[in-house]
Amino acid sequence: MRVRRLGWAGLEIEAGGERLVIDHVRDLSPLFTGWKAGEGLVAPSGQATAALVTHLHRDHTDASALADALTPGAPVLRPAPGYGDDVDKVTTLLAERELVQHRLAAEVVDAWSTCEVGRFRVTAVPAVDGLGDPQVNWVVEADGQRVFHGGDTMFHGWWWLVARRFSPFDAVFLPANGAVVDAPHLQPPSPLPAALDPRQAAAASEILNARYAVPMHYETEQPDKIPGYVEVGDPEGEFRTHAGRRAQVLAVGEWLDLAM
């Protein structure tokens, strides 16, 4: 099995000529104004047989991108809809509408649910979203290797249960930007990170017993394009410091071959 970083939190996973994508997006501008479509992002190298999404924020679920990346009728495995009224669900409504508009075969999955998708075995595991919306993380297994995708989860108490059931991991891909969010519908704002910061991501990678720990979900070259969303200054550098020998920083578009 090998894994390619697609930018932001997107991954392409390939095994035996089959591939799936996780949190693949092509355009972040509906959520992050000022971000040019496609900037810092790449497309999968071929058609995917399934898509996994960790949650329905528009920087993790891009129905147009998925429609182009997937084979016809391919499943899109996703968590439950958001809670409450339209104000509570403001950060998930756009992605929900787009999934319907593009007629994707979306399937809601619960935490600890396992599905067989071609040669891949995928399990949704618990995660905690920094804005209060439903989120899962994903464990993907194929060819005797195992990968973890952390969406943009916060640090939480489920890491040890995930580790007991699945560790060791060949690679874990974890958010590392420690974003502090000031959103109109979440007032007063929290000064605390709404996603893992580099030190927390390194701690999670140790708990999960990862051979490779790969930071994702950061864009240090575009701090002025995300109003109300402040990342740590040097996610890559801080992650390398805290994760030590596990750290494996991938450039956008770069593959990591887990059979090596």
C-alpha cells in the first residue's frame, strides 16, 4: 500500500491497482475566502473506488471534486448530519447540499463501523470536532498495512481505545496546525486550538504506535487568506521537533510507500 498527500487534509491511498480518497477537496474558497481554487492541492492519480470523509466542513467534503475523482456509483462514506437548527449546522449545510446536487452515493457510518471496499478494509473511529459537528476518523487496511487519517480532530480520550484495537500503524496522518477559530456562530470564541497542534499530534502518533507520523491540514504560506482562523507559525518544524524519529513530512503530491 502507498499513500499520497493531496494537500490540506486530502489523501489518496493505492493498493493493488485500486485507490480510495479521504477528505479530497479541489476548492477551499467557499469556506476560506481569498483562497484560489486548486491552490496547494492536487488531483488523485486515477479514478477511485470509494471516498471517505471525516466530516462535512467544506474544506473536507467537496462534492464536485469527489464526483470527478470517483468511478460511477462509488460509495462516499461519511459521518452523521450535524445537530440542531440551520444556525447550529451552518458549517455543514453547504457540503450536505452539494452531495445531493452531485448525486453521490453517500452512506452514513457510525463510529466503530467497518466496511469492505474492494481490497480495502475501512473502519470509522471516534473523533472530536473543534466546532461541535459530527466527525469520525478513519483506519484503512490493505496488503497487510494500516493507515490512520485524523481529519481535523482535537485531542481526546479515544486514542487509547483506537490503539488497543488497531495499533501498530504503518502511518498516521494527523492535523498539526492547531487552528484557533473565531466564527460568528461560535461566540464568545475559544482561545484554544480547534484541531491538534504539533505537540498534540506528536503525542497521538506515539499513542497510536506509528512507524511514520505525517502532519497535514496546514497551510503556512496563506495566513492572511483565512480570517478568523489562525494557525501555529511553523506546523512542520514544530511537528518534527515533537515527533522525533516518527516524523515524516510529505510535500503535496508526494507518495509514501509503506511496503518499503
